[in-house]
Amino acid sequence: MTKFISRLAPTPSGFLHLGNIYNFALTWNLVRHSGGTLTLRIDDLDGTRCRKEYVDDIFTTLKWLGFDWDLGPQTSDDFFQNYSQLLKIETYRKWLSNFNGYACECSRSQIKERTEKLYDGHCRDKGLALIPGKSQWRLKSESGESDIVLWRKEDLPAYHSVSLFEDLEMKTNLIVRGEDLKEASQAQISLASRLDERGAIFKQAKFIHHPLFMEEGHKMSKSKGATSIMYLRANGKKPQDVWLAIASRLGRDFNSLDSFSN
């Protein structure tokens, strides 16, 4: 059996909810069942939404529910001092020199005005300079897909760049995501195909895109106020209540993984 190397990768942009815990539980079970290695990786590069109270909630909730992990921060202070991705901006910047991209000044509204589909390469041949606050850095697609943003106008690396970099560093061979993130997986596979043998190894990783955990018929979302584990805990719920809420679904999906792969 393959020993899976994977991660719990919450974004501290809101309080954790049942959908997050469902994903973590599926990942945790697969890694532990294989005798593999699990890392806690907190993706905190969204400076406009990431807050310390959300980081605190990650540790409180994971420990309240009994999760363990092998690598990564153990407390909020440990995270901010030693693991925050904001500490590695220059490392990401240097790594992105592997990709021959171009500066783009198009806003989302401008792109939407021109096309309802993929980015149309409007700035590909303009020779624009990468200027913080004004332009972003894109990678020209080689397969007809939209040109991927590698570096954001906020002078920060984009999610796809950082996620791939961290997975390569960890030698991740299992990535568990909701089915709404299939495009994100494809973007990272596309990026990996531009790299050396480490990129080739990443392309062989097992990807599982599971059905979403719904609330009142809608995808659970931090930004749309999904019921948080913190709220449930404050209103007298116990860890077993949370586990009962996801147990039947988790058991069904854990035994049907091949239908969700890649």
C-alpha cells in the first residue's frame, strides 16, 4: 500500500464549518489508514480576509475534535513565528522565476466585458512591467486553458503558485478537495508540467474531488456565513455531535473513493 503524504490546508478567512471538517476527516483517515504523513498547512496569504482569530479557531477546533498531525505548527504563536506563508514571500518570488510569464493589467470586470469564458490573452504581447498595485503576472497557457495568474496585483503570490510550491516541498502524493476545486487542481498540474522531475512526480499524485457537504441545499462557505464549529460548540454541542453529523457521509465516501479520483 502507498503511504500517503498529505495535508490539512485550511485558509484562515473564516471560522471552520462542517464542510471543512468533512474534508479533514476524509484526508486524515486516508493518511492514517496508509501509515503515511500528515501536515497542517495554513494558507494565510489572503491578507484582506485572514485574521488571527480564525487561526486560533483552527487549532481550537482541530484539537477539540481530536485531530492529530505529524508536521507543521502546534499553536497559533508557533504558526505566526515559524510557518506563516507571509514569511516566505521572497522564496516564492524566486521560485516563480522558473516560469516565463508576462505582466497583465486586466481587471476581472474588464475580462468579463470581453469574454464570458477564458482569459483572452489581452496583455500577452504588450511587454508591460510588473508593478505592485497595477499589474499581475500570468503564465501563457500551452493547452488552450486560461492563462494562470502566478503573482497578484497586491504583490503577493497567487494561490496556485503557493499551493504547488508547498506540495512539491512536502512531496505530497495525495490531495483531497471538494469537487468545486477541480479547476484548481488542473491549474496546478499544468504548472507542474513546466517543471523538472519534481513536477512530473506531482502529476502522479492521487487527486480526490469529493462531493460537497451541503447546508440547506447550498455549498457551505465561510464568506456566506456557514454554521461554524465554534457556534455549535458555544451552543452546547459536543465533539460526538459533530462526528455524528458527518459519520454516515464519511463512511460512504471513504468506501467509494475511486469514483471521486482525478
